[in-house]
Amino acid sequence: MSDVKTVLDSARNGMEKAISHLELELQKVRAGKASPVMLENVMVDYYGSKVPISNTASVNSQDSRTLVVQPWEKGMLTPIEKAIQQANLGFNPQNDGVIIRIVVPPLTEERRVQLTKTAKGLGEDAKVGVRNIRKDAMEQIKKLIKDGLPEDEGKGAETQIQQLTDTHVQKIDTHIAQKEKEIMTV
């Protein structure tokens, strides 16, 4: 029975990780509000090596439309500004000599539809991950049955794995629906 429990625990953990990854990816999808996460993937040239913007400055949202980037070294203002422009995020950073202010433009209807499709794609990727975990777990249960696990226990475990899968796919759908609503809210 402990082998079945191990398979179930492993499947549950894998599916939870897929959900966590989806949540992180959805945070990066811009929904009209300024968020420091938007600049997370920006790499800055820091004395010859590329480092994340968070290693060179603090990034905060001043309000729902404005991000403020405050470098820890005054000499990093220009490299940070260039990195934000090169990241091609659709932002126009404004350098006032002390901080960099970024006004996040409102989303167009076309861009909202595009972001919704991106969110759905992320959800689909997460579902594929969950289904692959289910497939692996089912194969492990079949192997355990072959190795002597009573068939009724195996069938019970397979049912539990399917229930886990259904629950996690439903969670993914909920996350995607929330993100779509957030994106489409003007």
C-alpha cells in the first residue's frame, strides 16, 4: 500500500507544482495594472555581465499605472533605462536623474484579446503537464499491479489519480477564467 501512497503523493505534488508554475506565469501576463513582476525578465548590463533588474535596483508600483525603478548606484540609471527599452515591453522609461519612472499605457482591445489568448495557452500547457503526470502515475500503478498489487487496490488508486487530475484541471480553468476577467476589465 505504501507504494500506491508514494505514487499518489508524487502525482499530487507534481500537479500542485504545475498549478504554482501557472500562477507565476499568469502574474507576468499584463492585465493593465502596473506590477513590478512586469520587469522581472529585464536583464541589465552590470559592469559587463547581464543580471536581472532586481539585482541592480528596487522596482515598485507607485500607483496602478506607474512603476518606479530606483537604482542602488546612480551610475546604473542609463544602463537600466536602456535595458527596459531593449526588452521591448512597450514602455517608455523616463529618467529624471534619480529614478526611472515608467507609465504603463492602457491596453487596447486588440492587445487584451491577444493577452487572453496567451493566458489560455499557458493554461493549456499546465493541463498538458497535469495529464502527463496522470499518465506516468497510471503506468506506475499498472506496473505495481503486474508486480503483485491486488487489482482492486490498483483500480482504486487509478480512480484517485483521475480525481486528482480532474480537480487540478478545474483549478487551472478557474485561474484562466479569473485572468481573462482581469485582462478584459477596462
